[in-house]
Amino acid sequence: MLEKKKKYHHGDLRTALVVAGLEILEEDGLDGLTLRAVAKRVGVSHTAPKNHFDGVKALWTAIATEGFWLHAKAMRDGVTSGATRDDKLRAAAAGYARFASEHPALFQLMFSPALCEHRDAALGEAASASYAVLREISAGLDWPGAEGPARQERTEWMVWSLVHGYAMLAISAQFPTGESGAPRHDVLSVMPKFGYPD
Amino acid sequence: MLEKKKKYHHGDLRTALVVAGLEILEEDGLDGLTLRAVAKRVGVSHTAPKNHFDGVKALWTAIATEGFWLHAKAMRDGVTSGATRDDKLRAAAAGYARFASEHPALFQLMFSPALCEHRDAALGEAASASYAVLREISAGLDWPGAEGPARQERTEWMVWSLVHGYAMLAISAQFPTGESGAPRHDVLSVMPKFGYPD
DNA sequence: TAGGTATGTTTACAGCGGAAACATTGATCG
DNA sequence: CGATCAATGTTTCCGCTGTAAACATACCTA
């Protein structure tokens, strides 16, 4: 029997729904990411997801969670090839912004509290993994204003805010764009050149 | 006649709808901002907005536009009281972040390309007014990496990215919060202390 | 004062998320 | 091995949403 028999049970519907959701985000953006559209793409009735997700927001949250893992990976890939700590920092920043510009709808979803449940444990874990990349790399960075309490955490927040703000503004079409449609300046040319003291 | 007579025509429905939308955003967040809910609050049929807005997204865009004007005002208010340019910069940053934390749903709407039309002329004008505050204040700021082409624009983008990123991460509940529910560090404590050379 | 246009209403409809009742599968346990 | 039951998927129905079309009212101007 060459034809794959259509089974009543899917096998791994939960994963399939998340994957389908990611694909829809790439093709149609956030507007197309409806429960019914995701179910239809998988070839399943629109109420089948109910067995795996408690409502659309739970599905969105699961998709965002997968997004955070991909996001962390995108950053880490560039980092490993960096020679100095500064190279690594800039590679992470570039990876952060590139991910946002390549997957704008997914990125928007990941950081929309109205769309996904940020108190979800799995989402938190994935987001932490993404954050951890910046955290490790920014450790020990020196910048004017760094001295004071909670220096390390404030350093992380400073770097994260800068890079995240650039990424968000870029996909929100707030930056004037050049001929290519991309912003006239990339993240790196907008990042202050701080140093590592030791 | 003490009772205000209900007129068939509203008089300034367009403005009333935008105001009602802003109120709903404060009370119920983005989820409650439906066309029907806005119309109902104004006391008008749910198709009446069609005469003033070409679809929900146009209404959302108009609400976001008003948000940008309020946002600009919130920043400017603090700025005028600042003595030095550095004081003004920090006041603008604080105003930027405070506006986001006080009106999270509106702020989210303002920067969601999936929800409002960023190519809209009126929106662009209001957004520019908001941007102009940071633009004026960051002019001449010195920072490591500033030298090079398009120095002034890159300076604006750097400041904007930093402040905007902080604001977005704060309302996305990405920052660990203290007991009050607010982030443990405010914008100012994660803003590098750059100076003005002259 | 007459007629046209701007503005608002009513009605209808398709798409959405969710609930409930039902069908099918697969796993557990005698 | 067979019966039962939980897990998973379907069907059907509901209320809510945005949109369109036909209609009603009020204003404005010639």
C-alpha cells in the first residue's frame, strides 16, 4: 500500500499544530494565525486542538515558546564563532535583530502579552534560555553608570533593552528605511562600543 | 427640558469613537477593543463607525495616532523642567517608560504593525512628533561609536532603541519584578551616562 | 423650500473561538 | 484473550466579531 493510510489519531498532533502555526506565521502573518487555520493545515477538525491546548492563547503561547528556542539558537550560532568577548556580544546582537527581521510575525507574537501567556512555565523556560545568551555575554561589560547595586543585572538589562528596542522598532517600521526596505543602519552601528575591563 | 434629547446624528462621532477606544483600552485592554464595543460605549449602532473609518484597523490606527500625541506630551512635560541637557534627556526617557507602564495596552497597540497601519499619514505625523522629542534632546550626545557617517541619526536611534526596548520589555513582563510588581530597576538606572561634549 | 449628501440603523452573512455530545482508537487489566 | 475505560478526534451548535447592502433620518445648500 503506497498510499499512506489516514489514521483517525494523528500521533503527535500537538507538535504538528505548533509547526503548522510557525509556517502560517511566515506565510500570512499574525492575522492568519487562527485556531481553525492551524487545524485545517494539519488536516484535523477545528476542535481537535482543544485536547492539547486550553484555548487559542495556549496554542499561541506554545508557538511563541518554540520561537524563543529558535531565537536562542539564532543568537548562539553567531556567538560561537566570535573570537573576543566583544565579537561574541556583537554577534549575539546581530543574531537577535536578524531573527526579528526574518520572522517579524513570530517575534511580535513572542513579545505580545495580549496574545500569549507570559506566566506559562514552558514559555518562561524558553525565554530564559534566550535571555541567558545575552546574560552570559554581557557579564563583566563596563559602561558609564554601571557602578552601583545590582551591577550585573542592570548591565544585562541595558544590553537587552538596546538590542530589543532596535529589533522592535525595526519590525514596527518606525525606522526610516533605505532603498532595500531595510533600516538605514544596522544594530551594530547603533550599539555603543563598551569594553571589558580585564 | 432637562433630559438631553437623543439626536439621530451624533455631532462628532469620529472623535467620540477614538475617546471611547482609549477608555476601553484602559479598562479592558486590547482584547476588549472591538468595533462593536467601541460603538456600544458611544451609544451608536455597530456599523456607524463605517462612515468615519474604513474598517477596524483604521479605527485602531486613529486610536494609536492619538496615543502618539499623548506619548509626545508625556515626554515633553518632564523635559521642560530639566535644567541641563542631560536632565532633559533623562526626563524624556523616564516619561517614555512611564507612559508605557501606565498605558500598556495603548502602547502595545501603537507599536503593533499587525494592528495598525503604520503607513497612515496621520499616524506618521503623530509618531514623528513623539520621535522629535528624543531627536532634539539627543542631538550632540557623545558616545563611544558615535563617530562615523550619519552620526546624528545613529545617535537618535541608539537612544530610542534603548528607551523603547526597556519600555517594551517592561510591559511584556520580561523583566523580573520586585514586590511592587514593577521592574526592579527603572530606565534611568539602565541608561549609560553619556555626556554632551560642549 | 426642494433635493442631495452626509450620517446612522437595520438586517443579513461568513468566519471565529468555545462547549457539548458523540465516535473511534489504543491502552490497561482481569 | 477480551472487556473496559481513558485519550483523542468529529460533529453540531452557539454567541460574538467585522463587513456589506438596503434603508432611514437629518443637515445643507441652491
